[in-house]
Amino acid sequence: MKILSMTATFGKLDNETLVFSHGLNILSAPNEWGKSTWCAFLTAMLYGIDTRERSKGDYLAEKEKYLPWSGKPMEGTVRLIHEGRDITIQRRTKGRTPMGEFSAWETETGLPIRELTGENCGLKLLGVEKSVFLRTGFLRFSDLPVKADESLRRRLNDLVTTGDESGDAQRLGVRLRELKNRCRHNHTGLIPECQAEIRKTQEALWERQTLQKQCDAITDRLRIQEAELETLKNHRQSLRWLDAQADLQRLENARSDARTAALFERALLEKYTENPDRNDVLAKIRQGERLLEEIELSMEEPPSGTYGIVLTAALAAVLLIAAVLMTDQGLLIPCILLSLVMLGTCLNLIGRQRRQRIWYSIEQTRRNAKHDELTKFVASWRNQLQVLDELDRARENSIRTKKHAADLEAMIRTAEAPDFDDTLTLDWEQTLTAIGEGRRQRDAYRMQLAQLRGRMEPLADGETLQRRLRQLQRRLEQLEQTHRAIGYAQNALEEAMHQLQRRFAPQITHRAGEYLNRLTDGVYDRISISDELIVLAARGDETTLRTALWRSEGTGDQMYLALRLAVWETVAPHAPLILDDALIRFDQKRMERAMDLLSDLAGQRQILLFSCQEREKDYFSR
């Protein structure tokens, strides 16, 4: 297993990230930077946190010691490579349980890895229990000596007695069968799940492609509709431009009329330079008309008096007839006298009438002359009034034409020329109707397109689906290859178990001797390991093997480091090696030899070296 990156909200770490490479990774930082916190975080990610652990005395339980200082929930992710698979594991706080929620998935495909759980994650990935990992692949300066617990002792005993760290062939066979069933058992397992996921992805891809074809068809129709709509809008713009040109022509005509009216007014003003006041002219006309009316009234013929004369004559005749016929002599004379008086009166009236006619004739002649003079006087003033009226009409016409031109200018409609040649012949009403219908059709296409895109939104894009399909197909091929390989392993297990030899215990001792010899530059060439994993070593001139208690602190650390490396290489072949200030008591030469050894081991395994000093990093930068 190789660790690629870690992101932690853990203790003093607040969503911080470390990135690692293959081989030897050296992280130099001062004390209290968080090196030990990162190491504890990795252990917690692989094996979880024991919530049953309680603080006591001067010891803090992990769930309390690494509670995030920021107040955020304890959580983190680790990306790693295991058996060729890029895997991401994540732990989060669940309720009051720190790191109680676990999940694992393939980094590229996002497919969940159900065989990994919060309980078996470390065992599955590293192949060893937590206690074994802490005693082999996890080296702290404080507990560099290897302490044999029951799990480590059992594994070492199995290796010594059978050469099989799983315990026995039967358990290995059961494990292989479980793995094979995990791949496929009837209609369950990873292979059927992957096949179902492939079918689901193919269906989603087919649906996506179908919807995409429909979207493309609607998009083409929408493009055509929008082009037609643009043509109609261009025609509408052309109509507006023509109307604007007509408005400009009407404005120009109105301006021309205003100029003509102004010229006519100016010509009249030049023609009639002296113009009396209208009120004076009207007064003169009214005065002349009143005098004419008086003359016309005085020119009426007086009453002829013929009626009075006839009446008087008739009375005289009646009186004469009455006198002739009357027999009473006493009334005869008065009747005759009264008759004569009446005749005299009649003659007087006839004379007066003749005199009045003569006077009336003379007066009529005089009044006719005056009437003619007044008529000419009134006519001349009426001519003046006509001149004033003509000037007023010209002035009003000039004002009206100017106002009309100003109103047209205020209401003038401006429009730009059409964007391209207009070939349509529709009128305004037909154009507006066609634009409205085109917009409704365009909106209908847009709605259809939005509905199709809404159906496509939950689906991944076609490229992603195809990439996912290819990944699933590769995953299926890998699972089928694994399934076949497990079958081959089952067939070969029994034969392989018979061929194993008891060589692991000597191998640990031999490898530890090689490492110690290299770490001490050949000074210690003999080594032995007791059942309690106590290292005994001797120099070339010594006859007795002695423990680290007889050696200097630096030599003791070299002895335990050699043992750790040998046990780690044998017991935890899949686990990375983590060293937390493990070389702090090494002098410069011992450190250089240790770094050379670690560099060689890092060619095949990943090693993470945390150090509070810069000398380890500086050694390779020289």
C-alpha cells in the first residue's frame, strides 16, 4: 500500500493536507508542528479510534487528546494505492462518536468499496492488526524497542512453524473462497454489481444520446425559426424606416409651407406698409353704418294722407246727402255748414300733401348724395378691414404652418435602415401578426428544448458516461481476472503449501543481522533474537551476545531499528514504514548510514520519515 495524500481536521490540524510520493518521503519540521499528530491521524484513519478508552492520571485518551482545536468535528480523508487500485477512505464524526462514520470508494469512478469497513480497513489494507502495525511499521523514538504482544507473537509463531502467516492452509482456503464469492456468487458479488452498473450506465448513455438527438433537432428548428423571425424583424424595421422617411417628407413639406406662409406674410407687410388699428377701422365702419341706417330711415316716404282725405270727403258727402234728405229745416243749415267745413278740410289736406311731396323729393335728393358718400366711406374702411383680415389670415397661416412643422418635428419617428435587403411584401398588420406567431413558435421550441435539457440535467454528460462505462468495463475485466486468479490460487493452494519451508524465523534474524551490520558499518556482525523479540548482538572481537542495555543509546537504537525493519519486512509486507523522530539519537555518521539503508528500502516500499531536524533532508540535497 502507498499513501498519496492525507487531509485532516484532527487535534491542532484544521483541514490541512499532506501529499506524499512513492519511495522515501522526508518531512522536516520543528517540534509541536504536528508530526506526531499526523502519525496518530493515519493510525486513526486505518483502525479508527477506541471510544471505550478513558483518560486517567497523566494520560489522555485519543478521542480527547486529538479533539480538533478549531471546534469542528473530527474528520479526515486519505487517498492511497492498494493492489493497483486508487482508493479514498474517509472518516467523519457521527453524533458523539469521533471518526464513527466510515466510507471508502474508488477515486476515479466513485464506486463504493463495500469490502472495506471501519472495523477491517487497516487489516484489509495493511494485512496486519493495529497492534502489529504499531510494533512493526510504526516507529516512534519513544517506543523503538519491539514489544511482543499476542497478535505479533501469533504471527511470528505461524511464520516459524508453517511458513504461512495466515495460520493454516484451511483458513487461507476459506479466505480465498470468501474472496471468490465476493467477486461472484450466483447473482451476487462485485461482478454482478459491476455488470448491473454497466447496464445502468449504458441505459443512461442511450437515454442521453436520444435526448441529445431530440435537442439537436429542436435546436435546428429553433435556429430556422429565429432566422425567419430575424427576416420578419428586418421587414418591420424596413417598414419603420419607410414610415420614418414619409414622416421626414411630411416634415419637409410642412417646413416648405411654413416658409411659403412666412414669405407671403412678409410680402403683405411690405405691400401694406401703413395699417390702421383694427379697432379704429371697426369703429369707423360701425359709425358709417349707423349714419347710413339713419339716412335710410329718414329716406322713407311719409304717410300719403290719402286715407284722411278720403274719409273727410266721405263725411262731407254724407252730410250733404243727409241735408238733402233731411226734412227738418232746423238741421239743414248746420249740416250744410259742417259739410262745407269738411270739404275745406279735405282741400287743405290735399294741399299739404302736395307740399310734403315736393319737400320730400328735394330732401331725398340731398340724402341720396350723402348716402352715396357714406357708402363709399364705409366701403373704403371695409377694404381696410379686408386688408387687416388678409394680414391676420397670413399671420395665422404662418403661425399655424410653423406650429404644424414644429409638431411634426417633435413627433418625428426616427428609424435605422434595415440590416439587409428586404424582400418581403407584407403590410404592417400582416408583419406584426407573422412576428407574433413566429415568437410563439420560437417560445414553444425553447420550452421543448428546456424540458429536454431538464430531463438531461440529472444525467451526466455523454463523455463522462462513456468514460465511466469504459472504467466500469475495465473494472469488470479486472474483477473477472481476479475471479479467475482466485480460482487458480485455490487450485494451487494445496500444492503450494506443501512446498513452503520453515525459513521465516531464520530470515528475520538474518535480515536483522544484515541491517545492523550495515547500520554499524560492520562493527556488529552477529545478532540473535529471543522469543520475546529482545535483540542480542556482539562485535567481531566479542564472544558473548549482549542486549541493548549493555550498549550505548545510539547503538541500542540501531539494534532495535534493524529488528524493526526485519520484522516489518516479514510481517507487514504491504504496510508503509512510518518513522517519527526514530533517528534523533543517531550521530551524523549513523544517521547517514541509516538514511542510505532507508533509501534502498524505499525503492520497493513507501517510507514516511518525520523529523524535527533538517539533517536528514540536507543529506540528500548535498
